[in-house]
Amino acid sequence: MKQKEIRKVLVVNSGSSSLKYQLFDMKSETRLAKGLVERIGCGGPKDHAAALAQVVADLGDAAKGIDAIGHRILHGGEVFTDSALMTKANMAKAKKLVKFGPLHMPANLGGIEACEKIFKGVPNVGVFDTAFHIATMPDCAGMYAIDPKYYKKMGIRKYGFHGTSHKFITQAAAKFLKKPVSRVNLVTCHLGNGSSLAAIKNGGVVDTSMGLTPLAGMVMGTRCGDIDAAAVLAIMEAEKRTPAEMDTILNKKSGLLALAGSSDCRDICAKAEKGDKAAELALEMLAYRVALYIGAYNTVIGGADAIVMTGGIGENSKEVRERIIRRLGALGIKLDPKANQVRGELKVISARGSKIPVVIIPTNEELMIARDTVKVLSK
Ligand code: AMP
């Protein structure tokens, strides 16, 4: 029997109180519609099924003939090393991973269950933010140097996040460099409100800066990134903080916000421009950490074909990019200040003589989810 063409794909990002969606025609990879339903369960639609009913109403005729739905899912643990059709068995496996994302996972999986009700018979594909990393990351990078019983009992290890974005820019960079994905070596930098870097060897991840949770690695909007675990214990002890309070401090009250009074990089750049010393230090800390990881990752992949930057900051902030690239002279990387004026488009911003090109590639996680949805259903 001839397989049905998967052409019209709805991409759903279901959060605890909001649901974002985009509708694609995958023949031309064009976006037909996008939207957001907010205040689910707190003044707006009563649950995710009601939110989806609103999406159907908003889409009108466009809601007809949807072939498949792709869902963003925060955590696939070690179970999901690729995107997967969310059968009953896979839903049961995913539900066991709720412990890794108690805020996001119930909403992500609730979105799938709501789609099963509203779009009867339409297949749902799960696209996991961790899968691109966990598929290929070796144990020497992925394990923590603590008693292995914590890995065996609790799954404590590095998983990494933003996988869908790193995968998208890896594929786009390979295309741009005219190399097969399976032969491309990159350092991919997703720099936004949340930030992560990945070391890509032969098209797969060998290391990434986020860990068990998205708290590790870069200095972020409100997250501290890398920190000595003993510092966390010292604060808990001194201020008699509970784990939940400490979680809020490290995830929501640290990073740029704690250092310079705003989590928004644009505010920090504007303050630094006016001579604000705290903002200046915050930007230098951010750029230093990114440069540090670029150097390390360039080493572990045996030399990058390109450094790729994306995300709100990577795509738009010439100031931050300049501060990062200024630190990469030892790798023979030089900035082209004129090219660096670019915002939100694919462009090489390194100078002609640069040993490694630095390329800005706007990410498109929703399109990546739609592509994976087609791929899973075409197998
Ligand atoms: P994202 O999480 O990828 O949406 O990125 C959000 C971050 O990108 C915020 O910190 C914004 O301040 C930052 N951003 C967006 N545009 C600019 C810009 N023109 N200059 C500096 N930062 C920017």
C-alpha cells in the first residue's frame, strides 16, 4: 500500500499555562499559521484540550486535513535517542520521565493527550530536547564523577537541552559548508535567555554545556550556569534554604538578572554602553564563559569546520559576539566588524583570514520538529 504523504504538520509546544503552535506545509516548508493560547487553567481555557479547541477555531479552514502533529518534549531521558511516534507504549515510557521535568513534562504530555482527543486519528510525534545530545554523547563527557549508584538509581548524568536547535543549526551549517552532515565538525552556540553550547563531531554531539537540567554551563538570563556545588551548599547552610528555595535562587534569580538587574541582554548592553560597571562585568562574564567552552569544544572535536551562533543573543547582539570573538585569537579566529552588524540572518561574521569561520544561523526549532515528524512517519 502506498504511504500517505505527510504534508500538513501542526507543531505544538505545550507549556503549563500556555500553548504555542505553528502549522507548516512541508512540501514547501512554509509556515501557514502560528499562534499562542495563554492562561490555560488560570482565566483562559480550562485545560489543554480546551486550548486546542481554541487553536482549531483560530485556524478555521486551515485546521482541516492536518496529517500529523509534532510535539516539543523537554526530556527523553536515555530512552528516547531520537524523535518517536507517541504510541501508548511510548507515552507510558515518557510518563516515567516526568521526574526529570516536573513542571514541563506533564504539560508536554498533556498536550499530546489533548491532541489525541481533538485531532482523532492524527499521529502524534514527540521531539525531545535532549535526544540529539543523548544519542551520541560519550560517557566520558556525559557522566558526573560521583558514586555511580546515583546514576543507576536516579539517572543523575548529563542530558543536555536545546537539542532541537543544535540539530537544526548543525544541518543548516553542513549545508552551508557543502559537507555531508556525517562529516561536519562544529561548535554550536545557542545563546538566548537560556544558553547552551554543543561540540559536534561528525554531525553528532560529543559534549554539551547543560547537564542533568538546563542550569549548567553558560551565564544566562536568570540562571547561574556553572558553579561550585559547595557554594550552593554553603548558601543553603548559611541562609537555611530548602532545596526548592535554592532551586528558585539558582534558576530564576541568578545570571544577568542578579549581576546587573535585568535578565534581558539588550538592557545589559544599553547599561554597559552608559558605563554601568555591573553590566560591563556581566557581559564580560557571559562572553568569557562562551569563549572558554568554544576553546574546549574545539579541542575535543579535533578542530571545528565552523563556530555557529544562534538564539536571540547569538543572532542579534553584535556587542556580545564581538566580546566573545575578541577572546578567540589563539584559535586564529578574527572578526569582520562590518559583517558583525548583521541581525537575524545567515552570515559569516569572521574576517577573510580567519582560521575558523564564525557563522550566524537563525534557528528554527519548530521547523526542525515538523521535519522530524515527517521523518518518523515516513520510516
Ligand atoms: P531567546 O531566548 O533566544 O528568545 O533570546 C532572548 C535574548 O536575546 C534576550 O536576552 C534578548 O535581550 C536577546 N536579544 C534579542 N535581540 C537582541 C539584540 N538586538 N541585542 C542584544 N540582545 C538581544
